[in-house]
Amino acid sequence: MAAKKTSSAADKSRNPLASVEKWAPPVFLAWLFPGVGHFYLNRRKHAALLLFSITGMFVLGLMMRGRMFEPESGNLFNTVVNYGGYFGDLCNGALYFLAGWLGYSQETLPGAMPDYGTKFLVCAGLLNLLAIVDVYEIATGAKE
């Protein structure tokens, strides 16, 4: 009985990776705008939840006058924080670029509200990153 389990696990590990044509379009759409990758894969309820939650979190971050990170170097801590925040902001896809194209630019302001807004912007991108990973797993068949 144990031999069958190990052989099926070995067969799964020998399977080639899913073709890029299968997962690339939904993954790109998921990055471009939250929820669209799930919509592409006929996961309408997930798409609606992701659209409203991630976009809502991004808009709330803008309304709280949060700052978008820019890649800056300096000491190790500042470099990691700025590049990490920049990566989180980039994961918002079109929302990030649209805000930039519309002229949104916020300097660092003192106070809790702008600080929370900055965290909302980055967290929205990281939530979108989780949604992108979910779309990849659904598209490749690793998750049903």
C-alpha cells in the first residue's frame, strides 16, 4: 500500500510544468487589475471579492494620504524597507500606475493617518500578490 503512494508521488514530480500559454494570461490579468484573473478562470465570486477588497483598500490608502514608496538606497534597513514597499506598491498593477499618471504624489507626513494609508497601499499590493499566486495554482491545476 505504501509503495503505491510513493509511486504516485513520484509520477506527480515527473510531470512537466504547465505550459506558459495556460497560466500566463490569467496571471498577467490578475496582476494588471485585482480580480480579473479569477474572472478569466470563471471564479466570479472570488473575482468580485478581490476586486472590492483590494481596490477598496487601495482607495482607502489614497484617501488617508498614504505615501507610495520609491526605490531608494542608503543603509541596509532603509534599502530593504523602500524596495520592499516599492515591490508591494507595484503589485497593485494598474491601480499603482493609474494613481501615478493622475498625479498622486504624497510626501511623508507626520501622524498616524498617513502612516496607516501607506500601509494600506502596500498591503493592497501584497493581497493582490496572494491573489496572483492563487490564479497561478488554479490555472496550472494545482488547486481546484
